[in-house]
Amino acid sequence: MEFKEKYNQWLNIVNAALENMLEEKDNPQKNIYRAMKYSLEAGGKRLRPILTLAVCDSFGQDYKIAMPYACAIEMIHTYSLIHDDLPAMDNDDYRRGKLTNHKVFGEAMAILAGNALLNYAFEIMHQDMLKNKEFLERKIKAACIISNASGVSGMIGGQVIDIESQNKEMTLELVEYMHSKKTGALIKAPVLAAAVLCDARTDEMKYLEQYAEKIGLAFQIKDDILDFEGDFKVMGKLSGNDAANNKQTFVTLYGLDKAREILYKTASEALKYISKLNFESHFLEELVDYIVTRDK
Amino acid sequence: MEFKEKYNQWLNIVNAALENMLEEKDNPQKNIYRAMKYSLEAGGKRLRPILTLAVCDSFGQDYKIAMPYACAIEMIHTYSLIHDDLPAMDNDDYRRGKLTNHKVFGEAMAILAGNALLNYAFEIMHQDMLKNKEFLERKIKAACIISNASGVSGMIGGQVIDIESQNKEMTLELVEYMHSKKTGALIKAPVLAAAVLCDARTDEMKYLEQYAEKIGLAFQIKDDILDFEGDFKVMGKLSGNDAANNKQTFVTLYGLDKAREILYKTASEALKYISKLNFESHFLEELVDYIVTRDK
């Protein structure tokens, strides 16, 4: 099967699972489900959950065991976007070509919808542990990896640096540290969560971690390039927004040519690490190419 | 030991544990620890974690097993206060006599500090499961109870109704439903989490749930009375704030006298349920009196 076909197959599986997990209930607080669903079903790439399922598949493990963890990560990712777009944060009106959550539901509801998605991610994982007791210790390890990656040592830590650095000079080192937290942590988590669910050996964990770090970095550099070059139709948000917010990016730091050079070097390193693994890694290799060549 | 002495003993134990769990790290995102600590260590009553420890104690179980879950609930409670105070929500400048989180650290950091506390609550529980494998299934049940109580079916659900009902007429039924979610869910959770950690029988769970529901309701009615009567010095926030925000409370709905009557009736029901339990419940009985007579 071709990569694109396979990616879309995973995408449909993830979308169906997410839709199934977030059932609207007819209760007095029902509007929050609408706000949660609005952003969760806004047509994301589903890179993070697909990473989880693909790593499981590479280990020859049924991907279904990882589904609650894969979906939890996507919910955490979505909550972070809703909060990042808030007036007090990046103040963005558009995301993926649609109005941002707070522009549709108001600021208070957007804050609550974000909180609710973060909370729901954990509810889903806990419910899975309660219902399906197989591999319980592996599941707890996966939950540890995910909650750590989304917290102060991970994604939130990166957001803090991002907020505090606006309109300030940043060292290259700090920019890289920020991205490794803000974007990197939640690209590494789906890979490592899948690995522990499949009971990966220490050396396998190490190579997968290095692979995930490189694709996380490549993803961010490509994002910065797209933001710099992109136009509204392709990116679904106003282009050059980072520059407008006085944010330091790989493009503002290195220039476009050098950023591209680093992107390709990073991609080739990702491929090197994944090749060290003794398993069916075709999809994970092609995924590197997808990250480098994507146009949104 | 007298109730007050015992309460203060638990309070000191909880405060020490919270301080110990939230260690400031010297990393580029270190300011978030300051913002988290500011609100977490702002001198709350610690009612929720103390409930957890006291229920464990009543079952004759070492309270230490419940400490991560007790502290997690207090972190969730604190995050909800930080977010409730935001300009987009209740827009409060003071809480417990101190400036609110966003007044000190700015809105963006307050949003992130809230998120970080919610996330950290789950990190703590997961870490405990990973390190201390005794009673693993009970711990998972406790985590399920807590994440459910803090989510869309619980506290966040109540916040949604609260936000959507401002400046609107509310039925009595809806006000009670809102409080059972917004405040009640996170007072019930510490009691039930402790009960499952102690492997309580079904009938014990039922009586504890009814006890917890009644003290949750009593707590809210008393809060409304204090808000109506209170002055800044005692409550640590501007009094009559609910009325200023056009919020329906038990006092605005029933009047002060009737609200007090319901408060006492509710308290006596709480005492009735706790007396059905065949364990050392002296502290939990006195706690009802504390909730009814407290002045802040």
C-alpha cells in the first residue's frame, strides 16, 4: 500500500475513534461538547495519534490496544491549540482555515473546552486501565510518559518560554529548547507511549526516542518555513503570523536557506535512527518525507 | 484530640506534602513554578485532601497511601480557582485576601499555571502507580473517580452552566444541579477516592457518597451565606461578589433565613448517613459542624 493511502487509512481510523469517544450528552452543560468537538474535529493532520498506531503496527502489535492513548494525545494537542489561540496568548482568529474556538464560543467557553479536553484525555486513559486490565503496567507507563510530556517539564514548559520571550531577544539555544518542549515533547510522547505499550527493549526505546526527537525538530522547522512562506489558503491562518507576533523562528534565526539545510539534515538523521530498528519501519520512514514535503 | 487540633494536624501534613511535591526547578520555564506555588500555597482550607486522609484514617488504613490522590485533588481545586478568577470568567482581583493569580503573573501565565496544576495532578497519580504497585487496581479506580469528577460530567460541567447562566433566570433545579457539579463533584471525589483506596464495601460506598453529597451542598449554601454577609477581611474577597456578577445563589433564591434552614437540614442528613457507617467517624462528624459554623 502506498504511504498516502496508508496515512489516510490511519487518519480515518483515528477520526472515527475520536468521534466515538466524545459523545454529546443531553445535559445542561451540553454546549461544552459542541466547543470541544468543534476544535477536535477541525480536520487536523492527526500526526500524533498516527505515530502511536504506526509504531504499534511496526512492532507487530494490534494497534487497538494503543487507541485510547493515541486519542488522548490528540485531545491534549487540541486543547493546547485552543488555549494558544486565546486573546491572552497568541490572539489568533483563524486556525486550519476556520475561526478559532474563542471566536465562535467566546473566551470563557474556549478556556473551559481546552480544560475539558485535557481532563478528558486522562479520563479516557483511566477508563481503559479500569476496563482492560491486560498490560496494566505498560499502560501506566504510557500514561506517565504522556502526562509528563504535556506538563511543566514538557509542552506547558515550552508555552511558558514562548509567552515570556515575545518581543525579546532569544539565544539559539533557548529557541531550540523551547521547541523541544512546546512541539517536540508531544511528538516524542506518542512514539514512546507506543513503544512501552509494545514492551520495547531499552535499545529500541533509545532509537525510537532519537527518531522522535528528529522528526519533532523537522516538524517545527517545516512549520516555521510554511509560516514564513505560506499563504492563508494553504495554512489556514494568516501567514507570517510568527513574525507579526515578534516570535523567533528557525527562519528568523537562520534565514530561509539555512533553515532548509537544517531541515534536511534533521530528516536524514531521523532516517538513520529508524533504520537501526529491527522491525517493519517503511511507514515511519515515509513519514519523515511527509513531514519535510507537506504544504500545511 | 480536639477537632480543631486534629484538623490543623492534617492541614500541616497536607501543606508539607504539597510543598514537597511541587519542587521549583532551575530551568528556563521556572517562572511557572512560582505561579503554581503562589496559588497552591495561598492558604486554602485544604478541606478536600483532609477529607481523603480522614476517610482513610476512619477505615483504619494508613493515610499515606492516599496522599498523592489527596494532593492531586487540591491541585485540581486550585487550578479551577485560578481559571474561575480570570477576566474572561468571574474577573476577580482578590482571592483569600491576596491578589488573584492573573493580577500577579498576567493572564497568559495564569492560564498556563492552571493548566499545569491540572496536568500535574495526573502526573502525581501516575507516578505513584508506577512506583508503588501495591493496590494498583484501587489506585486506578481512585484516578477514575477523580478525573471524572473534575471533567465535563463534574466540575467543568458546573463551570459551563455557571458561565452560561450569568444574567439569566435559573430554575432552582438548575442551580442545585450546577452546584452539585461545580462544587459538589470535587467534594465527593476525595471521599469516594479514599473509600476505594480502602476497598470499601458497596454499602459503605453508598453511605459515604450520601454523606459527601450532603456536606458538598452544605458547603455551597454556607459559601453563599458568607458571600452575602461577609466582609472583605473575613472572606478575603470583595463581599456580595456573586450578586455583583448577577449570579443566582441559595440566598438570592431562598432568602437568608430559608437558606440557613436548608443548611441545617442538610447538615443533619450528613450526620445521619455517616452514623450508618460502622467505623471511627468522630472527625467526619465534627467536620459537618465545621462546615456549618466556619466564618471563611
